[in-house]
Amino acid sequence: MRVLVTGAAGFIGSHVAEAMRAAGHEVRGFDSLDPAVHSGKPRYIPNDTDFTVGDVRDPAAVDRALDGADAVCHQAAMVGLGVDLSDLPAYTDVNVTGTAVLLAAMGRRGVRRLVLASSMVVYGEGAYDCAADGRVRPLPRAAADLEAGVFEPRCPECGDVLTTSTVTEDAPLDPRNAYATSKVAQEHLAANWARLTGGSAVALRYHNVYGPRMPRDTPYSGVAAIFRSCLENGMPPRVFEDGGQCRDFVHVRDVAACNLAALGAAARGGELCAYNVASGSPHTVGEMASALAAGFGGQIEPKVTGEYRLGDVRHIVASPEAASRDLGFAARVGFTEGMAEFARAQLRDPAGAAGA
Ligand code: UD1
């Protein structure tokens, strides 16, 4: 297949492009090489790659890039979480308008397959059960509870602390920031496109992706990159709360393999299918800090600080069952092995530094 990979210079997009090429697909990379993110074309992109510099919001650039394509794997996005309302226009412009421009051009060009990078942030919260009330949506965690070291969320019915369970794709969507809202909008736009064109659209809801080429610590970094940067600077990773908060850390090569599986799957035309992309082996943030510190040489011990960030989700772990059933996807990189590699892997330098 001839596949256009948007965001092909980025952390996940570059691995996706590599996996597609290794599987024998003809890949065209497309990336804006935003100077806020990249200083030029990254060295990890092979010289013989068909690569177009362009912005997904530019209809003419997108139209040219789609020439001859059979499918699109849409990874280009403004990432991070967004801090406050002032972030809304930029996330909406890049992620929502950009996706709309891309889908309209795919419609004109008759491209009928789409794999869309989505995120677990569309759920807002993890899944929780109450001993008395069953499956419930938790109350936002109160500062007084967090201050007192009560980190588990409470039941909206009886106030008891809840236990966590796995999120499935039918969980309600509850985007809580500019980035999450833009990912939900992308999914809805892709569903519109599929209905109107009869095309097949697969949304992959990535959990906590980590691995080589992850950007170094920035204000928008996820916890794995932050801890890795602490270790490099000789500082202990600071583990917030009691370190018992759960996430599913999924390796970027597994995420790339899932994109490949989604591209090849016999997806139904006319609708969007969404899948969790997760390892299926959740770990606490404390365990992740320890595994990373051990992989880094074991001289620096993580520090559990009891700090908290209001609005942080306590646990979010996924069932990867649907992706396994429909796409034949199963993560292959184990947690210990993946973290040991990540502890020493090459990260992407911030823009301005060589090799970004
Ligand atoms: C992260 C991403 C989100 C992405 C999702 C899936 C960010 C900020 N968040 O959400 O965009 O869609 O993964 O890939 O990019 N923590 C510490 N110490 C620190 C920093 C954080 O203990 O120095 C803890 C936090 O309190 C939290 C957990 O680590 O409990 C995860 O934090 P983080 O990676 O920022 O956010 P996610 O909610 O997992």
C-alpha cells in the first residue's frame, strides 16, 4: 500500500513510518517540521525517505502529499495537555482544523483508509467500582483528601473510596482539556468522513507511550520523559502522591506495530472503530520510576514525595482486548525490558539542539 504518514518526523510518527516501510509499504512522510519542535529534518529519518515538508492545515500541501496514496496514518498533532483556556485556539487550529483539511482532501482524492492517532485522554478518567454502588464515575478528588494522603477517588453516591478497573472503548468520552477535546473532535470528524465516503477509519487510543526519540523533558512532557531527564541530570525522579497511581506504559514500537495492524485489518467501511492501544500490563508510577532508575544503573533512588497535582487522574488502565480481537495486536515489549532500554535510549533534543 502507498501510505501517507503525517507527523512522520515526530516521536511516534517516525516509528510508525519505519514499521510501515519494514512491512513493505511505500511510505511518504509529511511533517511541518515546526521550529518550536524540530531544528530541521531529524537525523533518524533515512535519506532515501519520500518526505514532504508541509502543514496539515494547508489544503494545497496536503493535496499534493496525497497524490497516489491508498491510505493515511494521521499522527501529526500538537501534543501535551494544554495548560489553560489560552491554549484552546492553537490546539483547535492544528488538531481539529488540520484533521478537517486532511479528511476533505482525502475525500477529493478518493483515499478510503484512515488510521488516526487518538489518546486515552478522551476518557478523562479511569474506570472505578464501588463496593456498594458498582461501576461509578468518581467525584473530582478534593484538595483536603489529597492533603491528607487519601489519593483514591470517592464514590459520588456513598463517598467511599473506589477501586480501579480497566477502561473499555465504550466508556463515556469526557475530555478535560484543550488537547483531549481536540482528540475527541478528531474522532468525530473521522466518523463523519467515514459515513460520507464509505471509507474505513480506525482511531487508536494510545495509553502512556514511551521509548527512543521521546522528546526530552518539556513543560508538556509525560512522566516517563520527566523521570528519564531527572536521572540524566543526577537527580532522583520525584514520584507524586504515594506512587500507587496506575498507568499502562506501552512501548513506541508496539504502538507502531498496532498502526500497521490497523492498516491491514479488514476494517468495516462507513464507520469509525476505536481501540485502546495498551500493553495490558499496568504498572504504578512508583514501579515505573524504580524500573527506570534500575535501568539507568541503580545509583539514584526515586523519591516518593506525597506532592500532588489537582486534576491528575489517579488510575487509568485499559483493556487491550478489542485491539487483540479485531486487529490481532498484542504488545511484545515487556515492561522491565522496555524501561531498561528507555533508560539509555536516545531522546529527541529540544529544537535548537543538534540532532533534534
Ligand atoms: C499522559 C500525557 C497525556 C497523554 C497520555 C497518554 C502529558 C502531560 N500527559 O497523561 O497527554 O495523552 O499520557 O500517553 O503529556 N507524576 C509524577 N512525577 C512527575 C510528573 C508526574 O509522579 O514529575 C505523576 C502524575 O502525578 C501522574 C502520573 O505521573 O499521576 C502521570 O502523569 P503524566 O504523564 O503527566 O500524565 P498522564 O495523566 O499519564
